[in-house]
Amino acid sequence: MELLRWKTRIAVLWLILAVGFSAYMFLRFMEPGIIEGIISGQFGRSQSQISEGFLFYLSIFWFIPWIMAFLSLTLKGSANRWTNFVLGLLVAIAFVYGLIESARMGHSAVILVDKSIGFVAAALIVWYALKWPEQEEQIRVAQ
């Protein structure tokens, strides 16, 4: 039962990341000039060109947390631990980079808060993945 609780915590953190990314996209559309930029084929103040590659990147970044929420509940043992650790670390690094870029580009405070929460959720996934063997060992001893 404790193992399921541990897996559920990680899965919920992945869901927080997925919902947070959805909120980020919604909030970005609320910023002045974004809609006009999209109509002209560019996204954001960075003037990223909207292309198949850009859309693919966005969809991957959005779907990984949903898939990881499921895998966190279904993968066994070390596969679960290492998958969550590696992807959680990559996502945390992406959030740090995104946070720095957003601050540099002058995005609104709401965007900075959203990315900060995303970083905290990703860091917690990494922390739970690192603590996993200790928790799993306690579960085996209890049984």
C-alpha cells in the first residue's frame, strides 16, 4: 500500500506539470501581441517561427507528463525510479532555462510563477525518484 502511495505522489506531480503547461499556454495567449504574432506565424517575444518542428516540440513537452503520470503507476522497481529521475531532471533543467529566458524576455510575473511551480514539481519528482530505493527497502522489510 505504501508503494502505491509513493507512485501516486510522483504521478500527481507529473499531472501538475501537464496542467501547468496547459495553463502556461493559456496565459501566454493573454499577453499583449501574442495573437497577432501567431497570425503572422511567430510565437512570443522571442519571435520563434511556428513550424512543424516547433509544434512537435510543444506537443512532446505537453504529452510527456501525461505519459509519465501513467508510467509512474505501472512501471516496476528500478525502471520506474530511473525513468522518473532522468525525465524529471531533464524537465527541471528545461524549466530553469525557460525561467531564465522568460525573465530575460520580460514575460509577466504570472508566467514566471507558472514556470517556478513547474520547476518545483520537476525537482520533487527527481527527489522522490532519488528517495525511491530507501522507501522500497522499507516496504520490503515491513512485509
